[in-house]
Amino acid sequence: MTTQYTPSTTSRVPAGSRGRTTVTPVVVATVAGLAAAEVTGMRAHRTRVDRHQSRSVQSRRGVAARVHRGHTTLRFDVVADYGVVVPEVAADVRRAVGAAVYARAGVRVDTVDVAVHDVSRPPRPYQPLEEQNR
């Protein structure tokens, strides 16, 4: 008795579509942090990780990411530069981060929370020491 060879269904599927791709919160936080760094007017504020963020990842860029089923929630802890309009810069951060994370990691951004912890003071102009004592 002769059996006819039937190729498996996986051999007909292109190699690039076999398997599963997992994007971790570390990757999302890194991409988001780099995208936010390109927005002028705010910079990262380093905070400690609290117990409520046990499932999220806190990076050194002041961003925490939580990824679930191809969607992410992000939280940025920032310091605003003196003179900027905080809601406008926060909206710029949201737009830049949402576009970058989806384009580079393929993860949809549900929310981007921006927590402004402080305002940086404008730099003082240089004064020689003898002029400061007058």
C-alpha cells in the first residue's frame, strides 16, 4: 500500500509569520522614554518604584510601562522647564510617545499619564564672585 505525501500546513505559511513576538514592558518603556526625550520642555524625574507598580517596569528615564495583550499604559514622571505651558508640552509628549511606541514596537498606547513633580528654575547668569558680595 502506498501513502500519498501531504505537506503540513506550516510549510505553506511563510517563515516570517510562524511563531509569536512578545514585546516586554522594558522595550516599551525604553522606546517611550526616548520619544519623550525628543520633546522640549520636560525632562525625566527619577522616582522610586512603589509597591503598587509591581507588574510594571520603571526605567531610568522616569517612565513606567504596563503591557497587556498588545496594549500599554504609560506613566511619565517629569520636571517641567520654567516658562513652558505644562498642558501643551504634556500633550506633545502623549502624541510623540503614542506614535513612536506603535511604530517601533507594534503596541497600541491606551493612556499616557504625565505627572509633573517640579519646575526647573531658569539658570542664573554668571556673575564674578566679587560682584556677588556687593
